Amino acid sequence: MKNTIFKGVGTALVTPMKKDGSVNFQVFGELLERQIKENADAVIIAGTTGEGSTLTDEEHIELVKYAVKKVKGRLPVIAGAGSNNTRHAAELSKQCERAGADALLHVTPYYNKASQEGLYLHFTECARCTKLPIILYNVPSRTGVNIFPATYKRLSQVDNIVAVKEASGNFSQMAKIAALCQGDLDIYSGNDDQITSALALGAKGVISVLSNIIPEDTHKICYEYFRGNSGESDNLQLRYLELIEALFLDVNPIPVKQAMRAMGFETGPCRLPLCDMDITLAEKMYAVLCKYGLLEEGMKIGSVTVHRPYNSGVPLTRNM
């Protein structure tokens, strides 16, 4: 049995930017403190949601160092270290380890479309270069390649490959991974709309975009399940489905950063080639945020005035 990095919700944290496009470390620190205050169980730095692909290596490592210093061991800091260049991924792994990260997240090499043998060799080489525990990240919709269950089984035999963020959306595959790798590979849901389903298959939690918006309640989805209250866990999952859908109306992390800006967090824009949502999509997302009590009806956000949908019924409110 390998050690579990965390149980519950690991927030795939956004990287706030200033107007000039540089990283806003002050706001980054505030977001980290909010995650701790609202019971996140881990934070993932410079992953997909953190725009790791448009950060320089220097910015990437500085973010990890800052997070480690700010968090002070209060929760695990997991650093994105993936690349489609194995040498680059290995070097990032070494640097993130030196920066003090508790674990690494390694996405499947994108664009190259490696074979299953190539994936095995890539991940084992990355694992060889560090003593840190590694979470594999399988997201075929973004990378164009899927890790097969048999390949997971081979990789689970590597001592420091300990978990997977499974975002294929394929529950048959997730079940096969769980059956083949029992005790050797923890599973985390990579999809916020499938948390409870993944937990039912033995997952240890979720690596989440939603928890940038509602950390406490995303934590509760997992916590209630773990304490045996699966009904309440299911209720929370279903309650937030519309919000989850709204956060994926455009490519992640465009909607979540734009939503957080509307909520008053100075997260700034995404870096190019990602840009703000078009007005129609933004208006739809803001209306959902309003419905959940996360924005005030009638707020002016840029050129958009927020209106609650006519068919929304009683708003779902929470303390912010």
C-alpha cells in the first residue's frame, strides 16, 4: 500500500495576473489563504487551471516556492510538472522538488500522441528523476491521448507513482483502473460533475475547478461521503451541477477566472491564446452565478448587466 497524498478536494488553483500580464503574487497569496480557511484538502499549483502552459519556467517555480512558503505545511502543495518533452518534464520535476513541493502532477504528453509504451517510458523517466510522489493526469479531450488501464497497472508498480487524476469521463475505464491497481494507485476524479460517482468506485477525492468558487461546499461533497452520509454528498453534487456546467461554457480556465473577477477576486485575464468569453456566454454564466447567490442581480460587469433567469426559482444562497 502506498501513502495517500490527500483525501477530499484538491483545488486546481488559478494563477492571478496583473493588467500587464505578470503574475499577481499578492492575490495568489490571498487565494491560498482562502482555500485553507474554507477547508480545501490540497492545492495544485501551475496545472491546467493555473495556466502552466503559458508560464515561464521561472514563473512556474516561483509560484511553487511562494505557495510552499505561504501554506507552511497546512495542506499539501502539489506542483504541475507536466510537459510533452520528457527532458523538460524531468527538469521541472527536479526544480519543483527543490522548491519544496509535496507532490507532482504529470499530464500525459500533449500533441505528440505517444503510444502506450511511450507513455510508460515518459512517466517512468519523470519518476526516476524525483523522490516526490507523482499523480498522473489523464485528460484525453485536451491532450489527444488516453492512458489505458493496462498501462496504469504497469505504472502503478513504480514506487513513487501513487495516484491518477482521471478526467477521461469514462467510468468503465475508471472501474478497470480501480480493479487492476487496488492499493497501488489512488484515483481522483478530474471532473467536478462526477465526484460522487468516482467516490463510489473508491476514489479518494477530486482535483477540482469548482473549488476555486466554492471550496467549502466542494470539500463537503467528499467529506459527507467519507463519513457515511452519501445522500447528503449526492444532494450537494446535484445541487451544483448547473454551476459546474457554467464553469465549462468555454475552455478552462477562462470561465472560472472570469467568474472570480465578477465575484470580486482580482484574478485578471487569462494569458493568450486564451481570452475572455464572448458576451452571450458570459451573460449566461453570470446569470447562473446570480442564481447561486454568488453575484447580485443587476450588477454591471463590463458591458453586461446580470439578470437572474426567469425560470430559476428560489435562489441558492451561501455565505461568502
